Amino acid sequence: MRRLLPLLLVAALAAQDAGDSVTLLLKGGTTARGWIVRVEHDGVRLRMDCAGESVERLWSWDQIDDAEPLKAKSGTCAASAPGVLPGVEVIQGAQRIRGVVDSRSADLLVVRNREGTFRFDPARARVTDAWVAEREVLTDDELVERLAPAGAVVTAEDHRRAGAEAARLGLDERANDLFRMAEVLSDEGRLDHPLLREIAAIRATGADRARGLWDLRRKLLDESYEEAIALLDRLESSDPGGGRDLEPLRPDLERLRDLPTSTRIALFRDAAAAEALWAVARDAGTTWEGASTYVREQLSSELARRTAARFSVDEGTARRAWEQRAAGAPRAASWGSGTFLAGEATAAQREEWWAGATPEERGQTLRALFAESTGEAVEVVTKDCPGCGGRGAPCGSDSPCARCKGRGKERVVLYR
């Protein structure tokens, strides 16, 4: 029976249908039962029932018994994970090329990667199947469209997940854009929130349109509304269907373009803060001490300088526009897995957390620190950790919750 259980997972993953039920055999002889939410590059995410409550849990490959043979048996499993593609390695003479097959016949094998397109004689080439890193094959635009396909990556959580994958693949600029989009989409009170969400929900019908929609979002983030409207004109004129799904975007873009400068300053400053925080979070060379000092003592002044330069005003005007911005519903920023850093953690513990945290965890904690240390906070509350429901451990596991490190609580800052 032990050997049959991994095969159940193979069958479920091959179907690639969210909602399929599965039983995982874990190391140590225990099992985990649930419904597949998605297959990720580092494991399988299940929705599990725990005392009548539905919780999600990622089971990593190193927790699953016979994980390596399982991945080898299931091509669908590996190919569905961000970061790899089914490809080939071709050796012909002194040439060795890894890529994906564009076409194959008895007389010609065509293989493509980032460097170009290569043609081989099948009779003279040695060809072996190989998993190929997406970074070796796809252009930056293709990688982003694969990570964040138009019309499929809509929510803030979608964009954070895609941003983390983009950062892992070395697409720092695109990762930063995705994290900035996540920041906007997490705040329903922002004036540009509805428009960004509407653009993200539009499906692409080709590579050119996908790039155009991506550029439209970036121009929205950069407050480049005139350029965004000009781009919208081009997208509509080149769309075979007349761009009917794009036309509703125009009134909102024009409304944002015509906002008072003080309001646009507030929007820009907020987006610039998100960009700076994610840049620090992704910096492999910094420490918690360096990052937290920058956020507490330098970031506000830097934002004032950037805003003043962007709108050709003095720093005092930029600061006042931000401080006098219209008050909406408070936003929430959680310290997440870094909650204990706000307590009596030692310097060594802080640096250990920073070294082991993902860029997403770092960015989340830095955003909460910034809100709390710059006077933006309205209230600071303690809530049950959403990763474990306040239990300190995921359902069906004795291991500490990865989000709260077993504490069961997280610190949440409500801020303007």
C-alpha cells in the first residue's frame, strides 16, 4: 500500500484539475489527505479539512515519501511548476544547445532558446530529453507572460506570487512591477485600484497584446497617464475586434490624468514606497539592521526627494501633499513571520530571520515597519495567524507554522 500511494498523486497531478482529492504518503509513515489547490515548483498545495475548518497547506517535495521518483514519473507535474519546461539537449560536433523544440522532421530539427534559433541534422545530432530552465529559453516578456498571464493574474495575492517567481528567476525589474501592482490591488481605497484590476482581468489574444497590456499597467503605476492613453489608442487600432473590451478603460484613465497634482503626488509617493521596500527586500547583500534602519530613518526623506523631482515641486510641497491626502479606510500591513521582531528578539535572532526569509516575507514585514515607524499607523492589533488559524502548527502537522513560526499570532498595522 505504501508504494501505491505516490501513484495516486501522479494520477491526480496528471489531471491538473484543482479540486481533485489526493492522499500523500509522508516521510515517517503518516499521510495527508486533501484537495489539490495547485502544484508549485517546490511542492503540492492542498486544501485540508481541520476540525470543520478549511485550511491550505503546502507540502514540500522533501516531506513527501518518494518525491524524486514521483517527479520523474510525472512530466505534467514538473512541467506545471514555474521555472522548468520540457525540452532537449542537442549535441552536434562541438555545438551543445539546450532549448525547446520548435519543429522536428526526418530532415530537420529546430531548437529555440534565448540566444536564438538553431537548426540541426537529426542524422548527425545526438538528442536527449531534458528539463530546461525557463530562463534559458524564454525572453523576459515571455517569462512574465508565463508567470502573470493576462486575464489570469488579477488579485493582489496573484501578483505577489508571480512577483516572487519573477524574483527567483532573476527578473528583478519585472518582480518589482508585480509587487507594486500587488500593493495597489491590496488597497481598494486607492483611486487607481479599480482601473488596475480591470486591466489585469483583460485576456490577451496574442503576444503583442499581452505586452501592450503589461506596458499599460506599468504606465498606470508610473502615473504616466498621457502615455497610457496614447498606448490605449494603439492597442485599440491594432486589435482585430476593434478593442471593444479596452474602450471602458478610457474614462478612468482620463479621470486619473485630470486629478489635482496633490492627489497624484499622494498616489506616486505610495507607489514609490512600495517600489523601494521591495527593492530592499530583494537585496541579497543587506541585513535586517541595515534594512530596518533605512526604512525607519531614510526612506521618508528619499520619497520626498523623488516626489519633488517627479512633479517639479519643492520637497516641502511634496511632504505637505502627502500629509494632507484624503483619508480613506485604513489599510492593513502584517508583520507576518517577522512578528516576533517587534518584541524582544535578539540581534542574532533578527539577522537569522532575515537571512532565511523570502523576499515576499521581508517586503511584508518592512511595509508594516514603515507604516508603524513613520506615523502612518492608526492602530496596531494582534490577530490569529491566517496560516494556522492561531494553532501555531498547520492542520495535521506537528511542525511549527511557517508564517508565524509557531506563535499562532501576528502583528497587524492599520495605517493610512
